[in-house]
Amino acid sequence: MTSRPTPVRAVVIHGYHATPEDHWFAWLADRLGDVGVPTRVPALPDPGNPDPEAWLAATAKAVDTPDEGTAVVAHSLGCLTVLRYLTALPGEWRLGHLVLVSGFLDPLPALPELDAFIESGCDVSTIPAHVDRLTIFRSDKDDYVPIAHTDRLAGLLGVPSRVIPGAGHFLADDGLTELPEVIDALQVR
């Protein structure tokens, strides 16, 4: 993998029951914009009752064809959506940086209502060959996504999970309205 110090554009994909204004998403878009990285945080359709195809279509529209100057940051169910989008891309493509926060591929015991969305999973084996830099964050205690789920995803992608103590599920309810670790990972200031 090669590295590119600063993304040219970024896309942030939110998760279940979230909007672009929730948690740390708008903060991240503002910080990236402050350093000259235009950032989109699309509103995925019906976030309280997500449809995999509708979320995939909205993600495809927002990310479009990635390149070495693109950074994609995703949270929770948005991670699975981004991974599905990337694995479905035809031909040769590159992505400068992929940041997954509380990512997973397996059904969540705390959220069985998402089983239908999650059930088909995603084969991520081709992702590392297309991504220049890959970062995965998890907390030391997440009430929604088991630590083992995020660690399994990290193992499949060939990177370690970076642990942020006390971050919960990275929600505003967990006290997170900023996530400077993502700024650090993207190497922007």
C-alpha cells in the first residue's frame, strides 16, 4: 500500500438511526472543510428502517468512483454499506483512505431488527488491494457492536483495530460530538 498525506475530498457515511448532523459527522465535515478538504455527509434514506439497496444507491451516489485523493469515513451500519459498495465496484479502482468506526460484518445481538440488512454480510477479501490506507476504530466497550465483531473485520482487512477507551458506540449519547482521532488518521490539520 502507498500513502497519500492529505485527501482531496472526503465522504462520511452515517449509520442506523443517524443523520448527517448527528454525533461527530458534521464536526468532522467542518474540520476537513477548514483545511481545504470538501466533505459530503449524505443523508441515507429512512435511517430508522434502513433498506440495504437504498443505502447502497445513496452511498454510490455520494462516493462515486473513488481515487487516491478520496477518503471515506463510515460509522457502524454505514461501514457495512461502504464495504458492500466498494466490493461491487467493477474494474480497477483506488481509494486513498478508508476509515471504519465500529464496523462489523456479523449480526448484532443488541439490534436483531437489523438482521435482514446484515444477513448477507460482505466478502471484504478484495478491499485491501484497492485501498492505500485503512484505519479501523473501536471502543473498549460498545453496547451495540461487540468488540469481537470489529476485531474480526479488522483481521479480515489485515489491519489492527485502534481502540479509543470510553468511546462506547461513538455516539453523542456516549459523549462523542468530536472525533479528532479520525483527523489524525487522515493526516490533516
